[in-house]
Amino acid sequence: MEAVANAVTERIAPSGLMNPEQAAQYLSIKPATLAVWRSTNRRKLAYVKVGGQVRYRRADLDQFITENLCNAS
């Protein structure tokens, strides 16, 4: 499963940083949802600004997924 995730990530963002559209695709949500989360702080999802552009690290997206697991034992 991890090999598949790595292949998808390499296809989406070979540099390791994802733009909001790529990050939204990775999380299976809409880019507008990420924009709302950033502007309202509704969800704690780390991002970085590079040259005025928003970017997400895969490690932060993976951590976000892990922290938001429901019914995990």
C-alpha cells in the first residue's frame, strides 16, 4: 500500500511540495476546502508559503490524516 502511495505522490509532486490542488487531490477534497481551512483555522493543517504561494509537505498531510482517524483502536 505504501508503494502505491509513494508512486501517487511522485506523480503528483516530485519536488515533495504540493500546491493546494495537488494537496486536495491527495486528501480527496476540494481545493476550496483547503482555502477555507487556511483562512478560518478550522482544521490544523500545516502549510508553507514559498514566494507568496501556498505549498503543503506530504509529511504534514500524512500527519493530518493520522491525527484525524476516527474509530481507530
